[in-house]
Amino acid sequence: MQTTQDSDTNALESVEFEIDGNNVITATGALWSAFALTNDAPQLAGETVIGKSLLQFISGESSRNLMRNLLDAARQSRKPLELDYRCDSPELRRQMRMRLEPLDHGFLRCSNLLLKTEPRAAPIHFVCAKQRARDTLIRCSICNRIKNRERWMEADHLKAARHTLTLKVTYGVCPDCSCRLQQLADASATASG
């Protein structure tokens, strides 16, 4: 297992939780609260998420559908399913790997391993917009790129170096990640058949 060398998260190896067959969170791992607090989400720390649907914590209908499809694929294949994704903070780009491991009775264990981090030149804050407006961008839930004038790009390319940027976003899935996820689901279906 790899760990990051960033002092902010060097104790972080894998953030884990379990869900039941209805996608309700039934347990969280030892590092859950530390990750929530490190990422300015104290409302998710402790046992506050136990008994709640995982899907209520995912922004954007296409992102919720994506997660629903991944959970279903892992259950149907009865084999672990892995997906690399980005989970950035304002100061860091973080490469993660999600592993969905089927358990008995439709339960799943979800492990999120931090693979590496890279510091940003200046912080980028993303604010989740309630609805799309003219100045709202779409942010991919998998690769964290944003859609700007019909082009998907890193948010870092939008800002002048060394200045903090705040962007209003809604969440979706870019075409590249959509294709990658479809291939993952197809491979999982083939493995179960």
C-alpha cells in the first residue's frame, strides 16, 4: 500500500466505509473522521453518516447515477472493482483509488486509497451551485476537470498564477471518464457472466 508524503495527509492510507444492499452507510473505518475534518466537512465526521444513504452525499444526478451503476456492477460481478479518481482539496491535487469489495447479503466495503498528492500553485475553491447559471461550470466527479466553453480542462489553467480562485460548479461526468466507466462496467459484467 502506498502512502502520500504530504505532511497534511501522511497518516492517511485508506478511508473506508461499508454500505448495505440499499446503499445505506452501515459503518465507517478508523480514518473516516480524520479525512472529513481535514477536508472541512465536520458535518460528516463521527457516526453522523451511519444510517444515511451514500447517494445523498454525492452532488449531481449524473454523478449519483454513476455511483449507483458502479455499486450495482460490483455486486453483480461478486468481484472487487477498482476505479482511479481525483479527490482534490483547494491546495492539493489528490490521486485516489476506490475499491468496491462485495460482502455477504449485498453489502459492499468501499476503500479509498490515497495514491499521491501534488500541491497547487495557489488554492482553488469549488462552491457547489444549487442550479446552473451563466457563470457556473461543470466539474467532472471523476477526474476533477472542468468544462469551459465546450472544452474539458484543469481548473489551474483558468487562474493567474499565485492567486486564489473560487469557482461555482455543478457536478457531472466528462466524456473521457464516461467512456472509461462504461468499459469498467462492461468488463465487470463480462467477469460475472
